[in-house]
Amino acid sequence: MTDSITEQRLVGGPRPDLDLTQAEWQSSTQGVGGVQIAFVEGYIAMRNRRSPELPALIFTPAEWRAFVLDAREGEFDLT
């Protein structure tokens, strides 16, 4: 499945001009969860593995680092 440039959202700012149609999407090494990521032109794209036709979120490296660190600390634990 592909993402069009017009469907992308940059977290916290304007959309970069990225083409995700040839992105190499990666899933977690444990094979659990529904998130895939791709590294494209210095940005990190994240999409729902179960619905890849939905828009991808686009992070800058600083935003991605903050997201990963917060996730590790349980910031997004909804249990």
C-alpha cells in the first residue's frame, strides 16, 4: 500500500515533501504491535501496520527521539 504526499502529517509542523511509495517499512523485531516505521530523507515515518492506507505520521529526528524516550518511560501506557 502507498501513502500519498498529501496524506502525510508532520507532528508539530508543516508537511515535508516526502514520497513514501518506495519506503522500506519495518516492524518490531518481536513481531508484536501494529506500528511500522520507515526512515525517509532524514525523517521518520510511522504508520499502522494493519491499515497501511491510512496517513503516516512524520517525525523529525528530535521528535522521534522524544517519542521513543517517553514510550520507554511508560508515558503512553494506557493500562
